[in-house]
Amino acid sequence: MQNRCAVPSCAAQRPNSRPLFRFPLDPDRSEKWVSRCQNPDVLSRAPEHLYKYYRICAHHFEPSAFNVSGDPEESVLKSDAVPTLAEETVSKVCVCVCVCVRVRASAHTVEGDVQAPAEESQHREYLKSLFEILLLLGGQNIPPNGPGEGCGSTNFQALMEYQKSCADGVRQKSCESSKESPTQSAPMVEALEKWVHHQLLEEVKQSGAFSIITDDVVELSGERCVPVFLRFVDRRDVQQDRFAGFWSLGGSEERLATELLSELEEWGLDMKQCRAQAHSSRNMQTLAGQLLERYPQAFLTPRSPPNLNLSLAGGMAPAGVQLVLSTLRKMEAFFSQSPLLQVELDNAISIYFPEKEEAAQELKEACRSNWTGQNEAFEVAAQILEPLLLCVDSIHDNEEMRWSDEVANAALDISKAITSFEFVMALVVLKNTLALTRAFGANLRGQAADRHFAASSLEAVLHSLKEVSDNIDVYHEFWTDEAINLATAMEIPIKVPRAFLRKHPSAPGAVRLESHYRDRLSAPVVQHVIRELTRLFGEQHLGALKCLSLVPLAMAQQRGAPEPQSVLSFHQDLPNAAVLPEELHCWQVKWSKQADGDALPPDVHQALRLADLRFFPNVRGIFRALGVLPSSSPEDGSDVAYRRLQGLLENTPDPFKSKSLIFLSMNCDVVGDLDEAVEAYSKAHPDSEWP
């Protein structure tokens, strides 16, 4: 009853149709509300139970019972307000007259009609208690039933018995009288998942604009899936990242894209409200293209806060690039096992830089941080490559028996990877190519003013990359010399990868080292970076980034307003575009004259909390649209939702991994009326509805 009016004859039985108010906790006031409510279900309830589960809508209160508010949705009842139900009283009298006629006609029929609703109410209360248990289990990622467990040993059964022993008289009676099997949790989990998904989508629809974000491919029960998130700004102007479920991967990319587009339409989302999309997996490129073709306003962006350079490298096809990335991940996992391993690396760095203490100290500090996920990852890797080889070889030799076999074997794997010339050449190419995008990527992770500057500097970045591409022979020659010098110092054989020679055994002597790496590594890497930057930072996305100059701190620093055509890219989000020029002028005057010492909102999230923003509805609409972009920084500075999903996938044992359980765990805070879930389950399973 949390989303419905408790008055039986009320016309506002559709959830969220009118403002609803809780029953008071005060026993005297609660008794007055119960007497006016005319609902037999609330007669025996305690005030605490009524306060938690029952509401009365605003239709049943006199206007004088409210404190005056500018927004009807934010009406506040006075402390002594009591519902007045004149219309309902008349309706109730009519109902009583009809009942009296039926009593005179057949007393036996009346008795049966009264008993049936009571049984129905008890059974629904029992089902509701089971759904509450499933919500509790899902929120803690606890499986209701273990694989192969008996009926009496499940978590679901244990919690139901505990709730039964602690329930009030009415709830306990309903549990005892019902014969619904608590062990058949799978259909109930499915019904609960559908209800939570419906509540989530309703929240997105009510908020307006949204973006679609897909994460890296994961495997669940032998099935490859893509996690899907929806980013939106809710009614309270707070950015939300909601996990919408998993999309199964199978078949060709074209078929997959068609199926996923159909699923989006089945969700009932207004795709005209989709502002942007971001995808981490290369499997989603076809979907991104079809989605952009069908809905041009859903432009592509990178996802923040992942590192741009690492994201660009992750989409590259050359085997050498993927070897570098996988080795970086191994290095991060290896040195995070023990601080003693980091000490070994520090000692190796000191040996290689005996006369450059300052440079050695900087490298040590860089290696103590999460450097493999930073903008400078490839630069740092190239600088520590020789000390790293000394470190892992020493650990693998394990002459003093300080390390376990597991650590020694992991050190050997890293040593084999970094002593491949393919690895060295790919690392040098990545370091020099992505050095051109390093500052651009760092600005994208900064505040609004930095990201606005990044949008203005993209043209220069692309110009530099195209110059490298046009003169790839010259640049590749320099890169090859650098890689050969580094490989010579590390005593690494300089040769074409063995895997390539095995695939082309006909003329091994005809393959030239320099041309091989130029055609299969250097040129593809540079072209990929140019292509991805052009694809991810189109005209619409750049226009959106330039609108960040509206953020107060950026406006005070730059003393200027965004270009009108950039602002007009959000014309769908402007409540009154006719007065936009005047509104922007007033907004600029307000913030451009602020003193340097004033604390101004540095980002969109804090700007949306400004009290004065209600006087600038168009600016608020622009900020809300900027807040849903996948490239916008999360409000708390970290990917909480994505990290939570990653933690669930890593920490849940494989036998207990379930799409439904993960979905419920990710959305355990979704608010709604469980009566809807009970009703949907009862309709889908009519045979088990009655005890």
C-alpha cells in the first residue's frame, strides 16, 4: 500500500497519481485517521505498521490542512491534519445498503463473500513477506537456494521461519494458514526481478534524458554477457547510474545488434530521450552504429573515468598491443600481492639509476601508485623495463628461498613477456603515439574548465596525429631505433614474432623487420587512434563539452559564454528556448564578476544544487543533459556502480552466480510498492494463489 491510497473507495488507485501521506506515529492521531479511512484492513494494525505500509492521498484532506508550497508535489501536512472523507462516506453508505439487501436475500452468501476477501488478504500478506525476504537476500547477494540443497536447508526457508517467529499476530496467522511452498523461490525471484526492473525503468522515464553504457564482456554460467547501465539525472537533480541487466552475446554482430535494439524497445524507454551511448567492448560497435543511425541524438562518447589512452589501446587489434596490456595487468596483480615485492622493484631501480637519485625517487613513487591505470602507464613501463627485468629474474631465481612457488612462477611469466621484441616494439610505439593524446586525456578527467579546454584542443591533437600518419616511415624509423637500443641493453633477440613466421613459413628470409612492424603495428596504431578520436568526439559531443563553460567556476575563469550553436544542441532539453539568449546573458553576468577567492561550483553536479538555478530553467535543462553523458565525471569521483558489479562478479563463487541475483543485489535500493509484485505473481501463477 506504500504507493496507493488506503481509502477503499478512492479513485486514485493508480500508483504515483497523487501525493501520498504516511499515517502518523502518534496513537491518538493514528486512531483518528483509521476511523476516517473506512478500511477494515487497517483496523487491527499498530500505528508503527500503519506508518510503514499505509498512505492516504492528498484528495482526502482540506486545503487548510496543508502548509503552503509552490509545488503541489512537495505539499506538507500540518501536524494536526486529519483526513475528511465526505465523498467516501456517501459511497460507503451506498455500499452498506447494498450489503443489507444481500443479507436479506441470502445470509449464507454474505458469509462466504466476507470470508473470501479475508483469505485473499492473508495470502497476499504472506506473499508480500516472501518478497521482502527475497529482497533482503538479493540486497546481500545471498542465494535463496544453494545447488542441490534440501528443502529445509535453504537460506530462503531459514529466513521465512525466523520472520514467522518474529511476526505480529496477523502476519503469523497468514503464514501458518497459507500452503504456499517457500522452497519454490525461482518463480518468485523472476517475478521480483521483473517488478524491480519495471520500477527502475519508471524512474528513468520520469527523469527524462538518459544514456546507455555497456561494460566489458563477462561470462555467467558459460554464457557471454554484456552488463548494461542507464545513466540519468533524477528529479532531485542527482546523477544516477543504474544497472539494467545483462545482454546475452551470441551469433553475428548484426543479429546481436538487431536483438538488442528490439530489447530496448521492449523496455518501453523513449529512445528519443537517449542522449548518448558508451561501450567498452568491441562486440558492441555494430549496435552503436545502428543505434546512432536510428537515433542520431544518441551520439558516441568515451566512458569516464577510465583512462583514455588505455581505452584507445584496448580497442587495437595488433597482437603486440594486446601483449603489452595483458602484461601490465599481470604486473599490477603481481606487485599488489606483497609490499616486499615493491621493495624488490625499488632496489632494482636504485641499481639502474645510481647517479640519478631524483629520477629514481620519482620512478619509485610512480610505481607505488596505480600507475598501470594512469595516463603515463606506457611511459613509466618503458622507463622501468630494465629494472623490472632484473627484479622479476631475481624473484624467479629465488636463491634465498624467500618467495613461494606461486610468486616465482608469476615472476617468470612476466619475464618471458617483457623479453619478447614484439613486446618492446609495441610498448615503444604506444608510448610515442599516445604521448600526443596524454594531455588531452588528462584534461577530460579534470574539472569543467579542463574538459572545456580539451574540447578546444582536439583539433590540434588530430592535426599532430595526421602528421605522424602522413610521415609514418620517418617516425617508424625513429621508433624502431629506440626499440632496438632498449632490446640490445636487455639482451633481447631482435626478430619478427615467431607466431607470424609459423603462419607464413614459405619465405621467412623475405620478411624485413622494419617493414613488418611498420605495416602491422605502427601504421595501424596511429590510424586507430585517429579513427577512434574522430568517432568518439563528434560535433555533438564537442558541442556538449563546450557547454561546460556554463559551470560557474569555468565561467569565472574564462570570462566568457559558450557558443550559441553549442547550447542549441540541447534544444530538446530547453523548457523555454525563446528566452535562452537573455537567460545566458544574465547567467554570465552573475558569475563572471565573482571574486577570485569565492568558492564556486566546479562541476555540473554542484551547479545543479544552486538555489538560484530555479530562476534559470534553460541553464538547469542544459546541466541535466550534461549530467547524463557517459563522459561526464561521476558525482562522487568514482564508478561506484561499476565497481560494485565488478566486486560481485569477482567475489561470488561460480555455482552461485546468477543474473537475477546480481540484478537484485545491484538494485536493492529501488523504491516501489510490493503489492504490484504480489499481484503480478498471483496472475502468473493462479494455481498457487490460494492456500
